[in-house]
Amino acid sequence: MRTGRDDSLVSKLNTFLLNKFVPNYENVSDDNVRAAYGYLEGALGVIVETLLFTSKLIIGLIIGSIALIAEAFHSLSDILSSLIVIIGFRVAKQPPDPEHPYGHGRFEAIATLIVAIILVAIGFGIASRSIDRLINPISVSVSSSAIGILVITIIFKELLARVAIDLGRRIEARVLVADSLNQRVDSLAAVIVIIGLVGVALGFNRLDAVAGLAVVGFIFYTAYDIAWDSTNFLLGQAPSEDMVELIRHIARSVEGVKSPHSVYVHDYGVRKVITLHILVDKDLSVERSHDIASEVERRIGNSITGAMVDVHVGPAYKLKRGEME
């Protein structure tokens, strides 16, 4: 996951909001600051989605469009998703306790999984209504208001997506990046609904129901994608090669380290438990070997946010080719 920020307008907007609402916002290793990022993204989502849900539902009921009503309930699911993001960050920021010595950071992934389950449940309900409308089509009144609210949806969804992904990358939060994907898929779904309504205006009444089913497809795709990512994380997904190589590079930078290997990273969200083995000269004293290991731990801890590092030391006898690399 790329971290940091760029000079885009969205990044500048986020910086303005963070500076206004999140004290000490650049200290992203602080659990409270990290949670505040999630609260900000979730609050923006709730406000925008509430307005979109109300508008789409009212217009959808007036003109009788199943696709637009489906879009409205998709927005309702997004409200729930934003609330779950807020709850997830609130739980995840809780400090370690005897039963959870590495904190509660993985609750962010659980929150993401809950969002996926909600999406699937709503998707089945919309699919049922769309199939019924496909079998028994009815006349739909297409209005400029319906098209207008969908165009507004596309604009705001894309904006929310970019806000979420920028915030998520700043704090390396999967749940925010997943939510940005959800927002972007919603933009595509709104385009599909517009196509369906235009088709109805041209006399193809069943196209509204087809558009409703297409929206369901987007909902299921989004649910699958974010569920797969969060499930892999909860199951202990292996660290990226870049992360492993970074740890090895830091260890090799310490004088006396001959061969860093057996690198393991257990990701708990804001905290990462890192263990690795290093080889040192077999003739070094125990005290000197311990000092080298402590320096490796210190440097890795300073370079990787939230890292809790444990280094095991072994004597270097005859090294195989490549172990000095």
C-alpha cells in the first residue's frame, strides 16, 4: 500500500479537514489520531449518503424506477458501512489488555467483513425485486430529476472515493481503502442506472430491471473484493516481499550482522510484531551479540510504524554462498 500524500486537490482538502478537526494529525502512529482519520471519513460518508439516499428513494418512488430505488438502498448500505467504519476505528484504538496483548487493530478488518456481509444481504433483496420487475414490467416515468440526482451521485461518489483512499494510504488502513473501492463502484453503478432510465425513455421498460440487476452485480463484486482482502488479513496474510526486503536491508545496515533471515511479520493493524534471525561472528561475546540485536530492533522499530521487534541471534560458522547478501 502506497503511503503518504501528493499535491492533488483532494489531498489538499484532506489536509485542510485534518488540520481543522484532528489535533496533531501527522502523528499517524498514535491510536487516537488514527481513529480520528476513520471518524472523519465515516462522518463525511454518512452526511453525503444520507442526502443521496433520501433524494434517490423519493424520486425513485415517484417515477416507479426499481433501478433508482435499488440505488437508494445501495446508498443506505453505504450509510451503514460508514457507521461500521467509525465503530471499527473506535474499537481498534483501544489499548492492549491482558487478553489482547497486541491491541485491537484487527477489528478494522472485522468491520470491513461486516460491510461485505451487509452488501450481500441488500444485494439479494434488490435482485429479487429486479427479477420480479423483469418478469412483470411496468411503465416507468423518467424525469430530469432522476438523471440529475444520479449525475450528482457520480460526482460525490468519486470525490468520497478519492478522499477515502488518500486518508487510507496516509495511515495504511485497509478498511478505508476498501471503502474507497466501494465508493468508486457506486459511481459505475449510477452510470448503469442512467443507461437503464434512458432505455426506458426510449420504450424499453425491461431495461430498468436489467439495470437493477447490474447494480446488484456491482454490489456483489464489491462485497467479494473487500471480504477477500479482509479475510486474508485476518488469516495472517504473508508480508509483501518489499516489507521483508526492507527489514533485511535495515538489519544488514547494522555493523556485525552477517545474515538476516527467517523474517516473520504478524500484522495487527497499527501494530506489527516482527521477528527475525541474524547471524553474527561466532567469537563475539554474548554481551556484544545482544547489543547488535538490540540495535537491529531499534532501527527497525524506528523505520516501521508500530513495529514491535524481536531479534534472535545465532553464531555464524561457515556461511553458504548468498547468506552474506
